[in-house]
Amino acid sequence: MADRTFLSWPFFEDRHRALAADLEIWAAGALADVDHSDTDAACRGLVAALGEVGWTQHSGAPQGERLDVRTLCLIRETLARHDGLADFAFAMQGLGTGAISLFGNEAQQAEWLPLTRSGKAIAAFALTEPQSGSDVANSTMTAKLDGDTYVLNGEKTWISNGGIADVYTVFARTGEEPGARGLSAFVVPAGLPGFEVVERLETIAPHPLARLRFSDCRIPRSARLGGAGDGFKIAMSVLDVFRSTVAAAALGFARRALDEALARVTQRHVQGASLADLQMVQGHIADMALDVDASALLVYRAAWAKDSGAARITREAAMAKLFSTDQAQKVIDRAVQLHGGDGVRRGQKVEELYRDIRALRIYEGASDVQRVVIARQALNAFQKGD
């Protein structure tokens, strides 16, 4: 059983503790043996299952309501600890419709949020392009206004849920100004003429990923989210919320790795003594436990700050994501080492975690990008005298 004492920290309210307890009971049963052999089918099934019991209701918030980031983080941490694909399925419902929750008008929210929050529609967030990964301001995909329609042309890549999503939040250049101020955001249903999935992308931890192409794809003017030229602001606001949840997922992976390591070293014996009796092993366990708790503090500080009314948590979210994902990689690596040969054997949980964690240090801003963000925030605060 993973450590639960962190739930007594003052970051949480009783409703968070109740949710965490209910989710733990559900996940222990429903996610005990998820079939990952068909990734697309598994994700569809997981979204439906999460929706059926109401967990995806927390992935979006209608107008007048706020996304509760602590709840999002608790759900992602718990799901990741039980099953990485379940975490992915939940996370993309939130990220995919985050812009609709935060910036959608009443009609856009009424059309899509009931479907995504119930698990009846799958969402995706289409931001990354082949030549502009973290450099969103240099996106080249275009959306040209033609009467009452926008015409989309260009490509997106590394799009999670690409190929299985029912609705995509797509960012494209509308050209009001150069750079970041010339982007806009759009709600784009799957299956439109001129919108195609041209490549499915395989990774070390299988997820539904794809490269998308838009060729004279027409969408109504009413599909635009927010104002023309607001796309960069919308994208950064969404990432500001959901970047903390990536850190929470990494924390969930790290907690599971620590649990697996504790079970291994207490059950495995060498020369008549358990591995847990060896001081070097105890040193590894101590480092792992320290990294897990430090990550949790950063994750839930960021989430609490956002829920407490902070307009932006750019610095806090970047710190949480950088530290939690990097340290989770180290925690999992130690767990693999403590398992010996079994640690790299297919079917072992620590081997699965070893593959699961790597992508989290890249998507939604790679680790070095987070370092740049943190440094700029620190320098700006110093120069302003804050």
C-alpha cells in the first residue's frame, strides 16, 4: 500500500481526501489487470470506464466553475500508480478540452463538455508541429478566414489520442501579428473533409499518437476559441494548469516504484539476510523516499496555489514538472537496479514503469525548457525587486 500520509498536509480539504479514498478503492479493482495488447482499444475502454463512474467529470468545468487542480493531480497520481495508460486516458480528456473549459463560449461548452466529461467522446490537444516543438510561437500551420469559415492548412505531430479522438483543440496561425500574437485556437471535430491522420507514431511506452494533416479543411468561424490572436495565451494558460498534473503522474509512477522496491528488498534474501538489511540498499531506499516526498511537496504546492486564486503558476508548475519527472526517472531506475535481472524482464511492473516515465520528461515542455522557464521567472522577479 502506497504512503497516504501526505493527504493530511494542509494543501488538501476533506473533499480531496474523500475523493482519493474512493478512487483508490475503484482503481484497485478496475485497473488490476488492464489489457494493453491493443492500445487504441484499451484507451477507448478506459475513457468509457472512467466516464461511467464519474472520474472524467473532473476533467473539465463548465462556465462559471473552476478546474480544481488539486483534484486533477490526485486523480492523475493515483491512476498512474495503478496503470499508466489509465492516467493517459484521463489526462487527455482534461488537456484536450482544457481550452474549451477555460475559454469556450456557452455553445462550445454545451456541445463538447457533456460528452468528454462523461467519457462518451475522446479529446485531443493539437499544438506541436514538426518544426516547432516547444517553440510554439514559430508554428506555421495556417487558418485563413474566408467569409464565415476558416481554412486550415498544415501539420501537427506527436498528438496524443491522434487517430482515436472525436474532437481536437487545434492551434493555427491567423496572422494578426508576427510570432506568438498571431495564433488562434479552434475546436475541430474528427472526420472533416481535408483532415486526415497520416501517420501513427510508435513509442517505447505505447500510446495513441499521430501526425495529422490539414489540407483546405474548412471549419465555421464559430469554431474559434476566444478572440483572433489569442491562441498562444490560451495554450499557455492550459499548460499552466495541466503541467502540474504531469508532475503528479510522475509522482504516481515514483510511488509505485518505491512500493515495488520495498517489497523486493524485504522479500529477497542474499547469503541468509534480506536485501533490506544491507546499508547500501537502505541508502537507495532513503534517497527514493526523499525524492518522492520532495516531489509531492512541489506538485501540491503548485496545485494549491492555482486553486487559491493565483492568476498564473508558471514558476511553480515548471518546478514541479522538472523535479518530479527527473526524480521519478531516478527512483524508477533504482527500483529496476534493486530487482536485478527481473527489473528488465517484460511483465515486471518496474520494467513497465521504466518505459512509462521517459516521455513525461519531454511532453508539455521538456526538462531543459522548464529550466529556462524557471530561470527567467527568477531573473524577472529579481529585476523587479519582488
